[in-house]
Amino acid sequence: MSQRPLAPWLVTPLKPCSIVLERHTHKNGGSTLRHIVNTNDMLDGWGFWGYGLHQHWQVTDTLTAALLGPRNASCSDWDRRAPFRLFAEHHYSRMGMRTILAAFGPTSPLQQVALRCQCTVVLVTRLREPTSYYVSFYRWTVSWRQARNSTLFGATILDWAPRNLQSSIMLRPIDATWAEFLGVNTKDGQAKRREYSQFDDAPGPDGQLPPGATVARRPGEGAKQRALLRSLLSSFDLVGLMERFDETLLLLADLTGLQRLLHMRAVPGTTNPHYAQPSVSAVCPDPAACDARIREVAPFDHELYAAFSAAFAAKVSALGAPFQARLRAFRQANAAYQSQTLRARAERIAAAKRSGAEDDFDGEELLRVVARHRSSPTQMHSRVPMSRLHCPVGGSSPIALEACQRIFADTPFRFNWRHTRASCCQHIHACLAIRMARRRLPTHCYHWLPEVGDPRNERAVRGPGYDAMAKAINASLPTICDTECSLPPDAEPPFAPVPYRVPSAAESAVRASTFAKRVRDRLRPLTFEAIGCNDTPPEVLAFGSPWADFAGCEAEGNSAANLHDKQGPCATSSWMRTNCKKTCGLCGLTLRQVLELSPAGALRQARKAAKRRGVRADGKDTG
């Protein structure tokens, strides 16, 4: 893929290898960013993976192997290697933030290998002003539930507001479920809402709960959880702000090499299409009372937002006038793009009405998404037909194709630009044949059929205009594949070819502090070679743990499962092997050897190491 001239607001060209993990909490601009990533996926060869990351270990282990490449070639020779660009969105799943960071964060095997292969790994998330966050979440999915049943769900946002909602969801995505689906006046809802008190302090000497608290926590428990979330967020390369989305987007492009940033803002409606979102003034008729209540129920949300918004402001300020000039150029171009897109939509709607077609335009970009499978977030990767799909990550080697299979299987979205031309044409012709036979269309055909004669208009199928429509479609059939199975034209304006702009001294200093210094300096003492024949220090493991009840390297290494089972921790977990080198008995091996060691070989090494520690094969201490 040829290098595109840089837009005036960019300073980083398209990178040959870039991996991004986005921790997308609800109501923080994630849908808009996903649309931006889809455009980069379609036109610049990025691979999108999301949004549950349910199979994160299987995928990242395969990605790590694909990134290492063959033994007889340098993994950092990107002039000879196929591009390796991946954007992973962690939005909603049972996997907590700590577990996901173990797969992508500073202690992960993926980052260890990426550092050697000169590949960028960037962790990004966003925070939102707490009152705005509560109001947006409430308008999106709570207001209509209260309108239907105020007895169970309460009557106002003040009745509903749980403790520290944004921080709870940031740490554990599944916590969004209790705020969304369980009524505040139900037994299950009241039990689950105790989870939101995880950041609260214990009652004072007089037995009084902290202001706004409803659950008595044990001493030190809340402080431990607050420290954990601060530590996890400190491992991110960019903690942006919803209120400063444009600046966040530019900083993300600086770190990752994303090129196509022009976008329409995605504004999801309610989770029930039969109900419209209430206005902000209807939700909070007394803004002062609303803000006071949210400050009472979300003190840690406010504390966290204040700290990271100050850090973000300092970062942008340090970038100085050059960054502000880039920001102005981007906003001007994006405003022009949005105006042009709105005009085009209006013309399409007017044309549809003149032709008598039904208006089914929903105001969002008509990205060619084939389907979103809601019934199951994953499927067996071996069922993904790679012979009919393009692999956007790592080329066509067997391990790269397996990585793509696993990514596609763990992503509920299906994109038609991922299909080969032959596969795309086959889908279109099959759906047209069903339409011509006047049979009921399968759901997926509504995404594949071209707009010739508006085939989604059921009245045209049943009415007198059907024969004319069928004739028009048959006449244009040879050219349909040309238009529908090729990439759409680039929506961004052409830019004059310019040489790569060297960032200013201020930009270079800040970029070094935010990426090179924070990431490479942080990783240097943690690299596989730097820790020597030792386990990774326990205090560092706060950056992520491989599973929820991880008890530490030695405790896991002494377990009976580790010493007996080929599916035990040292045998199968790449994280255990790279971070618990001494416990697993892997001293003296290179990183590649450790990652490529067979489960049986790793089990033998773990048993030998346990014997040296005085632990028997049954997990009991011989002393």
C-alpha cells in the first residue's frame, strides 16, 4: 500500500507495524472512533478486532508468533515484511481491565516481542466529565426503562445514579450491566449495585458511612481499589478526554500513525428504538441539584477526572503553538467534510422521495458493514473461510492467516471490503437471484444488495414497477461487481505531496515523554533479558495479571496443576513463561525459545524448578 501524503494536521506517517488497544468505556465517543477505525481498516489496511476481546489470549499469542516471524529472518525488517496494523477495541465483556492489560500492557509477551521488532504498541482510553457521563448513560438506556416501569427502575436520574459508575465500568466492563438492566428497586438490582461501592472507604469511628455511600466496606478495601485503577490507567500511553475529542484524536494519530481522521459524529439513539432520548434539560431540570447529587455519588469519578484532565491539559499546553495550528487545520477540514456529507445525504434522501422509495436513511455513514452478529460474540476460528477473505495483519504466512482467522472469529462485525472480489460478487449475485425470484430476502442480503432501483423497497417488488426494476438490474449486472466490490473513493481531500515534516522541538520533547520515555523506559527494567534469572517483581504485576485469581508466580508455580497438567500455567501461559521465568525454570533461554517451547517441555522445566525450590511434584513442600 503506497504511502499517502500527510495531511496538514498529521506529523506521523503510516507505520508498517502498529498495534493499538483502546479501552472503550460506554458513552465516551467509542462509536465515533470505531467509524474512524473502520475507514482506516478499509483504505489503509488496518485490522479491526473488537469489541469484547473474549479470546484475547488465543489471539495475542498467535499475534506474538506472527510478529516474531520465521527464525531465519529479522522481525524488524519492515522493508521486506508485510504491514502489521491492528486496532483492538475492548468495550464490553467479562474480561476486566487488569486481565486485558496482561495481554497488551507493559508485562505482556506481545509488548516484549514488539519492542524487539520495532513495532509500536499503544494503549489508549478516554474519560468524561462525570455529570455529563451520568446524563448521557441515563438518556441512552435508563430513561426509557423508567418511562415503562418507574416502580422497578425509579423515576429520575437522581433515583437511579449508582456510585462511581465510570470508574467501575473502566475497571470491570460487565458492571455496566447492573446499571443498565437491573432496576434500582429490585432485589437483584440492589444486590448487584453493591459492586459500585468498591472504591468507598470503611465507616468512620462513629460508624458513619462516607457521604453518599450505602454499603459498609472493609478497612483499606476502597483505597486498594482506587490505587489499582490509578495504577492501571498510568500504564496507558494516552488517557484522553471526551470533551477534547479532537485533541485526543490528533495525539492518538501521533502515536499510532492513523491517517484518516475526518469523520461524522456517531450519536447512538436509545437502546430501545421505540423511545427517543429525552433532552438534557428534561433529565436535569435543576442542573445545580443534579451536579450536586452526582458529586455525592461519584467522588472517585470526579477525583480521577480532575487528575487526568489536568495531565491532559498540561500535555497539550506543552505541545505549544504548532499543535494548535494543526488542531485548527483539522477542525476546519472536518467541518467542511461534515458539511459536504450532510449535503450528500440530503440529496440522496430527496432523490429517494422523488422516486417514491421509502426513506430508510438513519443519518449515519453508510459504511458497508455486512452484519453484526448479536447471538454469539465468537465462533470457532477454523470455520472462518480465509480463502474468501483478505488478511490485514501480517501477510499470507500460515501463522498470520491463523491470527486473522482468530481476529475475525472474535469480532461480531462483518465487513464486505474484507472479502475477495470473487466472494463479494458471489454474495451479490446470490442475493439478486433471491430478489428476482420474489422470495423473502435473508437479513444479510439487505447489506449486500446494491442500491440499483432501491431493492430494499418492498413496494417496488410487489407493485407494477417490479418488471422495470428487474430489467434495470439485469442490464446493469455486469457492472454491479465493479461498483460494489471495489473500495469507495477516498472521502478526504487530496493533499499536495510534501516531505515528512520534522516535529518541532516542543513536539519532539513531549512525544518522547509520552511515548518513548513512558513506554520504553518503563519496559527497559521489565524486559525478558533485564530481569535476569528472576520473576518479574510483584509490585510491577499491578499493570496486569493473566487471570482474575492470580496468586503470584511462586504460588502458581507450586500448584499441583502447574506440576501435573500440560494445560497448567507454565505449560500453556505465555505470560507466565515471560514473567515467571525463574518459577517456570526457563532461565538461560531466549525469548523466542521460551515462547516456542512445547507444553510438555515447559512442564518438565517447571517440575525441575519446583524440585530445586524443595517442592514435590504433588505441590507440597518437601521441607
